[in-house]
Amino acid sequence: MSKKAIERIQQMEERFDSLERMVRALEEALQEEGGLRENFGVLQEYMDSGQWLKDYEADEKGRIPKEIKRGVLSQDALYDLLTEAREILQKING
């Protein structure tokens, strides 16, 4: 077998392995699609309902203990995550 043929097979094997990893990762992600939709909906409603703003203001006034994890109260982080999730859901829906 020629050196060129061996190199071609090795290159194709690398692409095969890469594609297989991607397909498995996407399959796993799609299995979690329902959770993605549910979490997106609940968080979007939380932000839109006015409750997020009340919680944010309470945090700004120091009413939420500092040991409580509250990344959801970061306006930019929540907005950016919701935007990214919306884009992903649009891609899934075609």
C-alpha cells in the first residue's frame, strides 16, 4: 500500500473519530432538549414577570445573604444565557 493511501486513511480515520464524537455529543444534548425548553421558559417568565427585578433590588439593598449563590441576578448573565438558549432552540426547530 502506498504512503499516500496510508496518509489518506489516517486522515479519514481522524475525521471519522471526530464526527462520531460530535454525533454522540449532539445525541446526548438532544435528549436534554425538553429540560432546555422548560428551563428557558421558566427563566424567561421570571425575568419578564417583574419578580426578577424585585429580587435584584433586594440583593442590591443587601437583603439576600451573601452566601446564597445568585448568578441569576446578574442581568447581563441571565439575558445573555436566555439569548443563547433562544438561538439554540431556533436552530433545533429549523
